Amino acid sequence: MAKKKILIAFGDKVRELRKEKGLSQEELSFKADLHRTYIGMIERAEKNITLTNIEKIAKALDVHPSKLLINK
């Protein structure tokens, strides 16, 4: 099954912002209170993330959740 475009775009945005902040996947997972492998799966578009976890990641990256959803 082909990966959905929105999952790919979301994962790419999380990776981009994480790297801009100089965080490893492990550091982001700690700040977001999520498992490190889960962050990797999100970045590889292998997980359809919940709104609750979008909020956790956004807070950990110090951005508004919409920043993760809109590629501008």
C-alpha cells in the first residue's frame, strides 16, 4: 500500500523542524514524552499520528501544531 501524501509531508516537516532545533530523535521523543522509535516511524510516514501526539510533538518543538500540518 502506498504511503499517504499527508503522512509523508507531516513526517518530513517533523524531521525538518527537529533538525533545525538541533535535536536527535531521542531528544525529541524525551521532550514529547513519546518513544524514540515512534518518532522515527512518524518521520518515515509509517504511523498515522493522533491529534494528541501532534500536540505533544509541536510543544516539544516549540511550534504551533498547525506548523506541522501546513508546509509554508
